[in-house]
Amino acid sequence: MALISEAALDELKRRNPCDELAGKWVNLRRSGGKMVGPCPICSPNQLSRNAARFEVTADRWVCAVCEDGGDVIRLVERVEGKDFHGAVEWLGGAQEPDPEVTARRAREREDRKAKTDAASADYREKERARLHRIWEHGEPLTGSLAADYLAGRGIEAPPGARLRCHPEMFYFHGETTDETGRRSARMIHKGPAMVAAIVGPDGRFAGIHITYLDAGTAKKAVIIDPDTGEILPAKKVRGSKRGGYIHLGGDLTTAKRLDIGEGIETVLSVRQALARDGRDLSGHLFWSSIDLGNLGGKATETVPHPTLTWRNALGHIRRQRLPGPVPDLDEPSIPVPDRIDEVTLLGDGDSDRELTKNALLRAARRFRRPGRAIRMAWADAGKDFNDMWIEEMAG
Ligand SMILES: [Zn+2]
């Protein structure tokens, strides 16, 4: 196979803006500077209860459920199940542009990249510091509205869980433009929230996970976009969650076992059920992976769903695709301590079974070490572990 020059790839990508192509597969709407909507890879059949968050610009796309993203070639690889060269052909093939044009574009690209790299590294570090201040200003969980929220779901957090309650968290969604044309984040809600600290793959504070709460009911807040009437997720991540986790109990320096699952409520429910059964939990760590995609991390490729098909916006019947079982080991991973000799992966039953199974298989391969046992524990179909725990308590 002939090598394709970077200039020819650039030309191909210019001819095929990512957002235009994605818009042919699924219906997207504008939000701030991006297009958002269902992910053409994982969303057509709503594989996950958690609203898929697919964001795309002319250059890049990202999906929080697929835990994947990239340029237009990668999008075609994922949606159409093609390899790199197949995707290039699918997009009309690579053509060598004029060398002068090539040289000029290469210079422009270098300049742009240098600027955006510097700006985004700077932004990330400032945002991290900002989020750490928010975390520091949180109130202790005990006796707080957040503790009431957990109690309402039949669970409590053990000492050491990295959870706090914040009296007034802002909720940002999209962007606004003021009279001078300056764009800024659009704040549509403020109120109390349970805040969890995210530890990154390097062991440092990486961001926060926020569950917005209703002060009256101590349940999750209902957050509505004032312009569109759309109900927005009551949970949000700020900062970076990739390869990160939320510590929900246990001693990091001595524990030999790790129980890890998708959500805070899921993991705390499993902990509570083990405690009720009289298990000695002194050697256990309990972690939330924040979401299912982050539990398994990025896959090397998508695979066809065994049964599901869908009709895309062009009217074609397609086999549903989803992230496969093989982890991309070059991507960041949740840092399971070497001392851990037993890992239990918790699979909730309220997302598509194949989607969850593949995420757990990726996690199992990522966390595999000589002498370490890895097992999977499954919630009943259609339920997460918190649903099951609430039913069990109701007896
Ligand atoms: Zn997706």
C-alpha cells in the first residue's frame, strides 16, 4: 500500500469536514462552537442509559460513551468498520496537492499547532487549579445535603471517601456572546451539589465529578436548558477524567483488593451489601471509574453488535458498532496499585450488555498482572447495583 503524504491527508480532511459528514449519519445541533447530538457509532440504539455525548467540529470529534475521538478518517474507520486505507478510499481517496500549496499549509499548520498546544496546556493547568479550589471549598459530607442524597438511595460513604458537598455549584452549558462579541461559558443553573475529586493516572488531582442536587428533595436536580427545554444530565465532569478514578474508601497503602465500577452510587451499594454480609472490608479499595468508557479505556477498534442494526440519515441500514474488547494500551489507564491481587469489575445491567461486557473485558486486560485475579460481577439485566440494593433493603 502506497504511503500517503501528510499534505494529501490534509487535503482529504479539508474536503471532508468532520461535522458535515457526521451530520449525514445523525441529526446534530449547534451548541457553542461545536455540533452535538447522538454519536453515529454508539447512539443509534441508545446503548447506554447515560445520554451519549458526541461533539464534533470541522476537524475533530469525541464521544464520551465510545471513549474515542479523532479526525474524519478515524470517524469513518469507526462508523463503517474500515481500516485506515479503506477509510481514505471511502472519503474519495488521497490526492497529492500542489507542492507550493503544501508548503504553505504546512507552515500554517505548525503555527496553529504551536499556538493551540501552548494555550490548551496553559488552560488545562489553570482549570485544574480552579477546580482544586472548588474542591477545597466543599463542605464535609457528613450531615450535608449530599449525605442525605446518598441516604435516600440507601447508601452512605465511608470515612476517607473523596466526596464533599458544595453549597453553590454553577452549571455551564454552551456559550454566550456579549455585546462586544466576547464569548464565554453560559451559566444556566446554580445550586448545591455532591462533588467528588478525580485522581488522574499520575496520582494527581485531575478534576471533579459533580452531581447537582435539589435542596428541597435531596434528589438529583432536574436541569433544563432555558432556551431549548432540553433536560440536561444532572452529573458533569470538569477537568480530566481520562484514566482517572474516584476514591470511595479503603487504605491505598495496604489494600489487596479493588472493587471498581462505573458510578459512585453503584460502588457504594456493593460496598454496603458486602458490609451487611459481614465481610471484612479492611483490605478493600472501592473506586468509581466515573463512567463505563473510562473503566475500560479506549478500544483499539469498534466491532459490530451481534444483533442490533439501525437506519442512518441517508436511509441505509447499518449494523450497530460499538467499542471492542481489546484495549488500546497506549492510552491512559486507571492506575491500579501493584499490591492489589484481586480486582472485581462491577458490570451494571442498565446499559447494553455488549457495550458493558466489552468495557469490562478491556479493563480486565488492562489490569492483568501475574498473580492477580480479575473477576466480573454483574447486576441483574435492566438494573444497576443501586437499584438492586434499594430493592433488597425494601425486602
Ligand atoms: Zn459513541
